[in-house]
Amino acid sequence: MSTIKLEIVTPQGVIYDGDVKIATLCGKEGEFGVLPQHASLVSLLDAGVISATTANNKELVVAINGGYAKVDENKITCVVDGAVVVKDEEGVLSQNIEEAKKLLKSAQTSDAAIATAVSKVESIKR
């Protein structure tokens, strides 16, 4: 299966830079999936969770508090205000779950979006 490059960047630096098979982004109008060769677009991102399946079939989960995404046929660039890696290619990073929940709750967005994102983060530790 082909892959697409995913890059997640905060003001503090790059959070993730690697190849993924599929990514699910938390758009302002709802979640949307991105596969390789996706049509180009730019979207606002809401507070939520970016999830992806890496080239090694591992799950990546990153909590963000908003930003935007630029999608091209071969690359997804997410520029976000803040991000916490909840689960990386090595497995669950449980020490970051509480930090991710704090980040999500501090976002200035709808209560429903925050509740949905916090629920996703909490389900990872189960």
C-alpha cells in the first residue's frame, strides 16, 4: 500500500514527521480521512485528535488544540497551536494522557468538540 507524508508542527517544533497509510484529521466541520493521492485542500483544524496508521502498521495518536492542515497528493502538513503525542509507534504513552486532556480542555472551541476529543484520548488508556 502506498503512503503519504504526515508532518505535525507546533511553534515549539516538529511533533511528528513520517509516512502514514491513512490519517484522520479533526476538521472544523468534522473529521475527515486522508489517503495517498488525496485532492489538494486547506482546512481549519478544531481541538481534537489526529490519528494515523503508520507505514509499519502502528497507530499514531496526537491531541491538538487547533490549527490548520494543508493536504497535497503526497504530503499532509498540520500546523497547530499545541500538540501532545498520546500514542506513538512504540505504544501508549500513558504519562501524556493527562497532559493531552489538559491541552484539549484549554482549547477555545465548542464543548461538544472538547468532550469528543477527551473521550477519544481516555479510550486509548483502556
